[in-house]
Amino acid sequence: MFQHHKDNRLHWEQGPVYDISWSSDGGQLSAVGSRGYARTWRLERGGHKDGEELKALGSEIERLAWSPATHNTNVIAGAGYDKVVQLWDQRTKSTTTKLGTRGQITDICWSPSGKYFAAVGREDGIDVFDIAAGSQTPVVSAPFDDIAYLARWDASERVLFLATHQGAVEVYAWPTMEPLTTIPAHAGSCNCLGIDPCGKVLATGGADATMELWSTDDFTMTHVVDGYESPLLFADFSMDGRFIATASDDLEVRIHDSFSGDQVHRLAVESLTTALEWHPRNLALAYGSAGAGKGGVKPAVTIFLKS
């Protein structure tokens, strides 16, 4: 399936990659690293490798996320050290909204429709904002007993999943935040979540070096994928839901069949993968790396796509 794909490395000088995000139409890819400004590449212009800096977001951004709303494709969220999320509109070249959160932000995400936006603090719980209503005050501001890593909505926006340090996935009804169940996913921390576009399969990856696939109908586990030598860090479904890309501390990115869990491709990488996301409209996979230190392999932003 991926034998005709190859790596396309983009221009990158911002140090180890912290985060990457595709725009909802797939025309732009943005990344942020340990130094300097976030960078965006307008790929619809013929794959321009240099890109442009997003200086309006500042130089201390750690997390990026383009709005998934088809009517709002020009808005990108950036979160940094100052506990503030900025929503930047590319059309007006300005920050349209600033959202204050309760603590240092470790993860941000949009709901599938783009109506809601969540900011997760490792030890501070979750703040959720109603972006469609224009609110700058959280509609939900909830602490948790356990350390929280990240949150994801299902495709219907009726369920919110929260990955925790203890390895469980807490499942809540949205928007009431009524607890539905606890999924006992991993022996160590649950580091990543992925939900297929149809909302039928939940993928979890943990410190126990396994990926697990769960049915969202009854929250039962359907497959366990092992063979990793280190904790899983990322899991993301392709736009058609057929494949899951994963990355761990191993020097490889793996692509699995999302129904059977079988590995269908292995992509060797030169340094630790620090970000990973499928293109929203085709089978192109973007990933970022940390590099291998002074004098070693340089950090990079790479797109694995059909040649």
C-alpha cells in the first residue's frame, strides 16, 4: 500500500519539533519547535519547502491546532508557557481571541465540528471553551484526581475521552461531563489517544509499550498490538479510518490496519519522533523529530507521501 510513498523533508531550523497540525482542507501544515516561531507551509502552492513564520503567535508556543471546521479553515490555535491560548486568523493576520486557562498547558484539541476547544493541564484538569458562541470563559473547568495527559472527542461530540497517568481512559458524556465509564487501558500511563473518523474505534498507546484498540459501542477491547520496545507516544487514524500510524521511543513509525491491528508498513526514522498527524484528505503522514544532539541528526519536519 505504501511502497510508492517517500519522505519529503521540509525546511526547518526551529530545533526539536514540539507539535504539528494540518489545516482542515489539507492545504497547510504548521509546526512549532523549541526555538523561534512556528512555521507554516502552503502545500497547495506546489510543495514550497521554506514556508513562512507565524510571528504573530510569539516565540514561546508549544502546541498548535488548526480548526477542523470547514467554514473556519483559516483559524489556528497556539498555546504556550503563559497559560494562554491564542486563536489566530490567517485572513486578517491577527489574533482574534485569547483564552486564559488554569495551568500550564500540555495538550490542546478541537471538537470535530470546531465548536469546542479544550486545553489540558497535566496537573490542572481541563478547560473547555465554546468557540462558536464566542465565549472566552470556560463552559467546563474541571480538575481531576489523576494527572491528565490529553483529551479527545468522538466523532458525534457526545463523548469525551481523557487519557491519564495511571493508564486508564476516563470517559464522559458531553457536554454534561457525566462519567460514563473508566477504560482500564494500560499498566503504565496512557500517553496517546486516537479515534477513527467514524467514531467506532478508539486507539490507546501506553507506557507498557502496547497499542490497544477498543470498540466505542461498548468500550470493550478488540485487539492488542505489541512488539514495541518502548512506550508509545502517538497514535493517529488516517482520514478514511483504514490505518493507524504510531510512534514510540523506537526509531520507527509504524502503520497498522485499524481493523486487524496488523502492521502494514514500517518507516525507519533517524531520531525520536515528537509529533505525528495524518493529512485530513489523503494518505500523507506528517511527522516531526527531535534530532540526535549536537553534531548529530538535525531535527526535521517530514511528510511521508505518495511520489
